[in-house]
Amino acid sequence: MVECYSGHTYAQEPRAFVWRGRRHVVQKVERAWRTPEGPHFQVMTDDGDRYELAYNEQADTWSLIHAPRVG
């Protein structure tokens, strides 16, 4: 699940997301870009980790593209 800010369009900027049962709050969007499928975001969360989130506009789904290694 992704919580996002939606101003003039949906999925304008992610604000928080749930991964592995934990809610991660987005502290900063470090980079945003578009692909043919929709917007991508590199974000830093409240715990200092970086993630890449993508929204597929046609499928209306969010994906976690990259997450820090757990170990």
C-alpha cells in the first residue's frame, strides 16, 4: 500500500508505504522521473533507507522496484 499526495494528478508524490508489515514514511523524494508506464520515485525514508517506487498508470498499481538489502 502506498499513500501519496495527489494534487493535479493521482500519484503525484509518495508520502508513505507499507513493506514487510512496516509503514515507512517518506522524508524526501530524491529523484522523480517518468517511464512509458508511469512515474518512478527514489525516496529516502524516516529510517534513512532509500527505495525506488513506481506507479503503473494503466494497471493502477504501485511496485517496489528497489529496496535496501536485509541482512
